[in-house]
Amino acid sequence: MKTTGFARVALAGAALAALVMVPNAGSSNGSSLIIGNAGTGQTNSATAKTTLDTTAVVGLDVEASSANATALKGSATATTGATGGVLGTTDSSGNFSTGMLGILNSSSPGASSAAVKGITSSQNSNGPGIYGLQLSAGGSAPAVLGETHSGSPVTAGVRGITTANAVCCVPGVWGSNTSSGPGWGVLGDTGSQGGGIGVFGRTSAGPSASYGVWGESGSTAANAAGVLGRISSAAANAAGVRGENSGNCCGMGVAGFHTGSGIGVYGEALNGFAVSGFSPNNWSGYFHGSVNVVGALFKSSGAFRIDNPLDPAHEYLQHSFVESPDMKDVYDGVVSTNGKGFATVKLPNWFQALNRDFRYQLTLLGKDAWGAQAVVWEKIHGNRFVIRSKPHVEVSWQVTGIRQDAWANAHRIQTVVPKGAADNKYLHPELYGKPLSKSVVVLPGMKRR
């Protein structure tokens, strides 16, 4: 049987035929098709290489028109060696050249339908359903590429599904990097100029905790991370890692947890803000527990807030901080003079090491001190000072000092700080009838006000 262009063989029902293409001695462009009935036991051990017509589109077309029939089947029954059921190769360097092509023409295929499908019965870690291999050491082409031109938000270039409901942590898609270099297990890349997503992870709602994306690292080296997000943009709201939560209280956009004595969330910036928060209607930052600040604390105001002791269930009690242009410490107390009218006030042994430039205030208490006066008889020395008044009267005293420890001397507060021409803006422009653009700092969230 000669073929010029392509050969077509129709297989009725599910019957299979052994097909071998051999060169035709009478034609340089043609080929002969030998058909052996698989049921007769006929075999052909020769390797046939065909030279088809260069104008042909399809070298061999095999059609199965019956339901559940297989048009072409390749089987390798040897149990050893690198055998293959079907091998497809191409030498073309042109666009859309393909070693093996699968096309699904139905616009409404049934469940588990596919243009190309790989199935494995492996019981160990070898033998995947589909395996892609990139052999070029310098090549950038992927071993497996999935691409979609669909505009539907539920389609995907590559999609992984797992149905192992009873087994923890079976992934739908698994990416591994076994090299010693900084490669990627999974790389998601978008060249879109309209807000594309490199990697998208989603989990359906359910009663158990689930994760759209899970990043985990077994490394104990410095700077190792379960998830790394990186960006070089300085645009508003641009972020290396971004978390959003559209629910109500008290869900979180980003949450960090540490089960030991480490840090739940850490921020670092050489010149900007290590951590920044903005909330126009609630707390920009909320800490349930003690807060330690190693450095200066600058604020527009300060207060304590506690449950009102007179009505703790319904009211807060608030007091403003005492402010001063100096790094001032305040100490006070009450002493009684002796029979000679003297009283010695003993201060902590670190008092003079911490403070300088002392100020004193004395107030006599009780009607027995009427008409008398109290004076600082001896100023502070040896971490004590002496008061003199009438004998056996109470004296309320207060002493202030200015900090002189090493940190205070190195970071003395400047009372008036010029903003400069470039920073001629307001901390609270709305209080002066100015627009938000006149604020010293405009955080991304503030622009939505």
C-alpha cells in the first residue's frame, strides 16, 4: 500500500492493528504500510524508517470511530531497560513545533477528559504520571510549561489537584529544588502590565484551618525563610509580601507566630519605617502586653487608660502624661523633723549618678506647722539632703533632676527642631485647615481618607 501525503487507517470497534511503515522501493517519496492483525501472532522485528512526501501535513493518520476505542496504542512490555510505549520527536526549530501533540476538540468534555493524560501506578517516589526533563545546562526553557489563553478566572496554565482527604499535607503541586544553588522549587512569573499574578494559591472554605499558600524551609541558616517576598518598587502600597483580609474583627491581614522565645513579626528598614500602621478609626498599633522601646519615643500626646475604679464595667479613667522640655526625673515623699527640727531625706544610691541640676519644693503639713517655714538646710550630697523646720512637723518634699546617664547625654532632646524648607509640613494638617498633602508623612492608607 503506497502513501503520498498521509496514510489513514480506520480501526473498527476496539480492535487494534500492528502498524509498520516501511520504505517503498518504487518511490523515493512514498511509503508502504504493512498491517498485521494482532490476533494472528504476526510480528515484524525490522526497524522501519519512512521518507514521506515533504508536502505532507500528516505522516500517519489513524482513526477510531467507535466509542471507547483507541486510535493508536504503543506498548513496551519489557520489564527492564529504558523502554517507551510511544516516542515523539521533532528536529524543527520553527514555532509551534511539537514532538507529540494532543488536542481535545470537544467544547464540553466530560470529567477527567484531557488532551494529554499521564497515569501512573507507582507505589514509590519514582514514575510520575507526566515527566518533563530539561537537558541543556544553559537553557532557560522549562521542563514542563502550562499555558492558557482563556479569560476565565478559574482556568490555569498548570493546575494540581489532590483528593487524598484522609492524608495530611499531600500537595496538589509539588516543586523541589535539589541543587546546591539558589534555584526555585516553583517559579511563578507574569509579564503582565495589568496586575497579573505569578503564583496564586487558593483553598475552599471549610471548618478546618487551611492555607492558600504554604511556604516551609528546613534550613537553620541565617536569613532562611519559609516565604520570601521581594520587590523594588517605591509606589504606594507596593510590598514584598502583602496580606489582605476582608472579614470583620478580629481576622488579620498578616499574622506572625513564634512558638518559642523568638519574634512573631519583625520589620527592618535602614532609613524608612521598620513597622508602620495606619487606622483612621481605630488603633494604628495595639499591644496586649508590655512594650519595650530601646531608643527615643516621640508622640503627639500620651496618657494612661485604666478601668475606672468607680465604674470599671462601663468607664475608662485617663490621665495625661507630665511633659517637660528636659529629661526630667521626679522624686517625692514625706518626712518628719526630729526634736531639733531636722529631717534627713535619703535617696537611692544611684541618684547622683543618674541626675544633675536639682530642684527642691517643700510644703509643711498640719496645723502645728502654722506660721513656720521649711528650708533645705543642706543640698544633695552623698545621695541625701537635710531639711530644717519646727520640731516634730511633717514636711512634704519633691526633688527633680535632669538625667545625665550615658544614653541621655548622647541623645539629648532638642526642644525646638526646625523642619527645613523641604519638610515644611504639618503633623496634623487638618487641625490647621490644610489638606492631607501638607502632612509630614503620608502613608499609603491615609490617601483613602
